Amino acid sequence: MFFKWSDSYSVKILSVDREHQKLFDIINEFYDQLMTKQAKQLIVETLANLSMYTKTHFRNEELLMQKYGYPKYAEHKTLHEQYVAKIDEYKEKIAANKIVMTHELATFLKDWLLNHVLKIDKQYSSFFDLNIVK
Ligand code: FEO
């Protein structure tokens, strides 16, 4: 397995933690498909799934931030948009044979997400009233 969830990654909001775990599951699936040299079409489908679920997660997180007036909402949303744009760019380039699928690509996706959860998402964890946000 490429990546394993740890409780230390928790942002103390169960629904968000579940979404983060699902994102890492999809990146693990992508990595496994790369390493076992699965068909390009299947790998592109997994990236499309990652893109779709990432957008769903980011939207849910942004709604939460808006609801509670999180002060760093705008800069956080910009980071989300950059990641989604990267995923979509890779998906399109792989589909069009413009880049080679590599281990580095999976590493980028994993490292960006892990860094984001640990350094950016965790900032709102202490902001939210944990008795209200479930
Ligand atoms: Fe959980 Fe800001 O992404």
C-alpha cells in the first residue's frame, strides 16, 4: 500500500476525516494501477474519480468554512482550486499521451494532499467549535 491513514491526520470532524480517507483510498488505487501497469483507460478513469471526489470534498469543506465564517476561507479555496486543476491537467495529458504515467505523479498527489491536510486543514480544526461541527 502506498499510503496508510493515521489517526494523527484527523481534523476532529468525522465527516471530513472520512472524506480524506476516501481520497487517500483513491490515490492508493491509482498508485496500484500504475505499479501493476493497468490499462491507460482504467487509470484515467481513476483520476477522473479522484477529480470528482476531490471536488465533492472541497465543496463540503468550503461550505463548512462559509457557514462558520472561517477567516482563511479565500486562501484555502485557492489552494483547493490549484489541486483540482493539477489533477485535471494530469488526467487530460495522460489521456492524450502527452505525459508518461510515473511513480512521481502518484507521489505528488499523495504528498500534496497529506501536506494540505496536516498544514492547512488542521488550521480550521482548532477554529471550529467542535461541539457544533459534527
Ligand atoms: Fe480537506 Fe482543504 O481539503
